[in-house]
Amino acid sequence: MASTRVTRRRALKIGATAALPAIAGCGDDGDDGNGGNGPAGPGEITHIVVLMMENRSYDHLLGSRALEGLPGDGITENMSNPNLDGVAQPVYRETDFCVADPPHGWDPSHAQFNEGANDGFVRAYQEEAGAEIAPYVMGYFTREDIPVTHALADEYTSCDRWFSSVMGPTWPNRFYLHAAQSEGLKSNDSPQDRLPNIYDKLDEKGIAWEYYYTDLPFLLLMGGNHMKPATPNFFDDAAAGTLPQVTVIDPGFGLNDDHPPHHPQLGQQFIAAVYQALATSPLWEKVLFVITYDEHGGFFDHVAPPKTADDRAAEGFDQLGFRVPTLLVGPYVKKGHVSSVQYDHTSVLKHIETMFGLDPLTARDAAANDLSDAIDQERLAAGEASAPITLPSINLSADDIDPECKTQLRSQKTDLELHFDRVGIPPYYDLRPKRRETAFFIGDYLEKHGIGSIRRRR
């Protein structure tokens, strides 16, 4: 096996280290690769945890920070998009959590982009859903609506140039997160072949990893068989300090993923619970936590995405998608920093590859920037880890997790549900019947830590 040792000089350069005692199979001390058999040295980040939510743009969730006078390339009050009659629809504060799902496929997204004008968001929604609800894509949430996201942005690093990997829907973007390609797929279709992915690379080096899911395992689309339910396993593993060095966790795709029309504060609770699990874990001082979104979901964003390297550039895959809200969190992350380095989802892969000395999967991740801009190199060198923060409390009622909103605004199941209904899924992987139970688990977990709850009906 090739050596996976990362020198301290290299660790400080990239803000992450994979020293021998923390790597499975790299020494004679019997360590299993989960980092639980001894502390890392001062100033080492040995673990990365990645949470990918669904379908919100940067301006939609974080753009209002600019209105507060905070750093970051956000919205201004004079921004607008025209409707089909040429009438300008300005940005506005959204007060309705229950909004319908805007169009965000390959063709609608490119129409929204309009060769870089970014002026097609209202028109695309109007063509699909009518003039009455078309303005919804120009709405934005504020700190009051999504306080957990804003609290994390205040304390850690937010990214105002993190673009989705594909100007299109969920599945291609998630494939890029795992594999740095989508096999040329532009829509929510599963690959014909098993995509080589980052987990293959990790296995080759003996580096421990885990994929945790909440209701349906997306990784199953890629032929994965190494998947664990997030509740309670992720929370138990975090508490025990036995998370592997690479962890990917997915929200509930029919519950708390932030995909419209799901209640955004259920998403806030899930993000808060994952953060709290890491904050109270023995691994806290070793972790870099990445929170991102798969794609923009059809919501307005004012920054025209650039192009990048891709093996399928001739098919249009060199064009990045719209910006998505992304937070980089951890004890050595710069405080209140806005990183304007160009990222996409393969930047996660690039950072993992840099941490552990792995070769790139494709031209895309080879060209991507890693996440080192977010790391406070001085504090890392000195081993001065910051303590976790106390998040705002998110208190909901049982009504907030019931299906009225979803039934009203989404007339059919998600594409992932339809796919597994069609091809089948082993019953032990299908946790859809436990969605309500999962929501209460998250609420109870937050209540235990004093930062939220879900009130049950009497």
C-alpha cells in the first residue's frame, strides 16, 4: 500500500492532515481508521464531514446578509427579473415557508441563465406554473427565518462563489459530489454503469469512510452497499468519537432536505442537529464540516456562473450551475470569513484528495480548488481550536412535519422515490415509513441540548 502520510508542512498548507496514526491500515498500532484510538497532534484536521441539502440558491438563503451590511456578494433592493410581459419583478422578503417547487432542470436552468444575463428566472417559472406564483423565485429568507444558517455564517466561513457542478437538477449534481462526473446525464436518470467514485479511492488507500442517509440512500443509485441510517447511527458514532475520517450525510429527501415545499425550519433543525453532534463529539477539534446544497432549485441568483474544465466540455458540462449557499465550519475555520474562491462540489473531492494524497477522478476535480482558503493557518499552526457555539433554538409543532403542504404543492413523489418504486429497493434500506419518527428524533435531540424541539400533539 502506498504511504498516506501527510507532512506537517503540507498539513498547514492545505489546512488538513492525514497523519499515520489516524489512517486505517497505515501502521502497526491496530487503528481502525476512525480516529478513535488516540488524539491527533496539535492543529490537525483529520476528519471531514459533508452534508448536502437541496434546492436553494445563495441569494435565496444568504443574499440578505448584504442587506444587513455584512460581507458577501448578496442581493440589493433594486435587483429584479422580468416576467413574460417584460414587467420587472423585484426581489422581496419571502414570508411563506410553503412554496411550490420552481423549475430547475437542464433546459429551464439554461433559460434562467440566458447566456449570463441571469434574467430568466421569473419567465421560466411563469411558463411552467403561471403568472400568479412566478414571482416566488425572487423571494429571499432572512436571519429571522433561517437563524441556524446565519449563526453559522457569522461564526465560520461562508462561500459566495460556490457554484453547483451542473446547470441542471439534483442527480447530476450529486453524482459530481461523489464521482466528479455524471456519465453525461443531464437529468434525474441513473447511470448505466457504476461510476468510479471517491470511495473507491479511499478504499484503495485504506481510509475509513461512511455514508449516512435519512430516508432513502442516494448512493444506492451508484451501486453502493456501504450505507447506514443517520438516526441514530451518525449521532451515536459522533458521540462515541468513532466517525470515520470521511463522512457524507444526507437529509431526508421527503422530510428535511430544504427541497420545496418542505418546511425550511425542518432543514434548520437537521443542520443544527448535525452541527451539535459534531460540537459535542470528542472529534470536534479534528473536524472540517461542509454544509452545501446540490443546486439552486430554480430560485434567483444574480451571479452568472463561469465555466471550468470537464471531460465532457463538448456536451456543455464545462458550464457550472448557479451559486448555492455553502458553509465551512470547524474549530480552525476562519471566523466570519467570506471565501470568494471559485468552488463547485468537486472542491470537496479535491480537498479529500489533497488530505489523503489521492489522484483525481476526472478533469473536473483535478482543476477544482480545495477548501484551504477557509482555514485559519495561524490558529492551526498554534493548535488554537475555537470552541463550538450555541445555536439559535428552532421550536416547531407536529403540524410543521405533517404532509398538508407537500400534498398541496407536490402532486407526485420525488424522482428518487419514483425510481426506487420502479426498480425496487431492499426493505432494510427504505426508511420512508420512519420519516415522522425521524423528525421527532431530531426534535428530541435538539431539546436534549436546549436548542430546539418539536411539540407533539396532546
